[in-house]
Amino acid sequence: MPKNVVVGPNHDKRQPGRGPPGRLRLVICVLGDAHLDVIVSLAGPVQPETDTPATTSAGAGGQAANVAWAADPAGRMVAGELTGRGVELAGPVLPGRTGVVVSLSDAGRSRSMLTDRGVGTQLQAGHLRDDWFTGCTRLHLPGYSLLREPVQGAALAAARRLPRPSVDLSSTSALRDYGLDRFRALLAGLRPQTVFGTEEEAGLVGEVPGAEMVVKLGSRGVRVGGVTYAAAPVTAVDATGAGDAFAAGYLLGGVSLGLAAAARAVATMGAMP
């Protein structure tokens, strides 16, 4: 597999892999959150004042999966899982608690998130080190990293090192809170190469001049360049992380790999298949 480098407090660095002979290795840096994801798949509507049957899962999550805190139990859990996936953790450790997101999953059809980002927004431009980006060929920025300070400053500083990033629009509510015109102006300055978003997110932001728009359609697949590609057949279990899995696959190998990665994510509980 190509190396992935994810940057945040802490910096997580995946060791170099070896691709097929004669092929250029793609190295992607991602700047954003890593936190504890708690997935709750409900068997039915929440019943007030009594029990509601559910299936639960907890593990590392976060759209960038790059903030690994060792200062609290949730942070140790996230760091342990990322280390087990071949991620080397380094970088600033800031005071505070690891972010926790509780996802309410509707049997793979949809999910709603209760989000506490903890210290995930506290990465600053001054924390970044040039050697974190050594060998990186592309930068991917979740919208979450662009919609709050001071992490926005870190994201923009990273984009000065690696211009023409890919951007995921991330969240309709976060976009509205930030201001759509303000965000469009921010994107114009970034000049992203690729923009990922759900149908609703893309509808809010509109076309981004000079960028390839990749619209995630859920169970209907994706739309790229006006062409719709069907999702791979799968028995859906939990939609958490499926869009992020698609983006990772797409950046590495295009639509087919992206759809295969999304199908694998939807077929398992948790944000990381």
C-alpha cells in the first residue's frame, strides 16, 4: 500500500509501503481529527425512561484519524488502535480530552452524529514541522479542519506546503454555521484539485471553479463529472465512515477502488473497516 501521512496533535505517520514495481508511489497527507467513535445501531426508536435494544461498537474514528491523544483513556484507546494499524504516533500532546463522537446508525441506511471534538480543533500552524510532510505528494483536508480556529490556520499552513489539496465538505451544519459565502471564498483561495461532498453538502456549496466535484450519493453510488457510478452490492450494517473510505480509495485508485472501500466500510460496524 502507498504510505499515508496524517498530521495533527499527535502526528501519525504510516510507514512506507511498497507498491507494484514501476509504479509511482502516491503519498497522501491528511490533516484533521482523530477521536473515539461510539457507534450505536438501534433496533427501533429510542424508548424514553426504559431500555432500547441496540448493537454498539467503539474504536478509533475521526475524518482524518490523525489526532491521537495519550493523556486520557479514550486517547490511549485511539492511539492503540492506530498503532495496531501500522501508524507511528508523534507530535505535540496538548492538554485536554480526546474528542468523542456518538453515531446513531440506522442499520446502514443513515447515521446521525453527536459530536464532541475535544482538543481536536487546537492544532496550530506553529505546531507543524516540515519533516512531517517529507515525501508527501498530496494533501487531503476534511472540512472540519477548515471551519474552526486554530486548526484552520494549521490546515492553511499545510496547504502552503502542498498546494491544490483535496477537500471533503464534511458537514452541512458546520458549513452553515461557518457561513456559505465565507467558505466559498476560503475554497477559492485554496484552489482544491478535488472536492468530495454528499448531495446536500455539494448543493450548499455549489460548483468550485477548477476543482473536480465528487458527489457521494450513499446507496446510489457517486457522481463524478456528471456521470453516476453505482455502489457495489453489499449487505449494509453501518454507514459510519463509508464516505471517508470512499475518499481514501478514490484518491489512491479512482472510482472503482473508492466504491470497493465504501462497500467494505458499510458492511462492518465502526468507522474503520
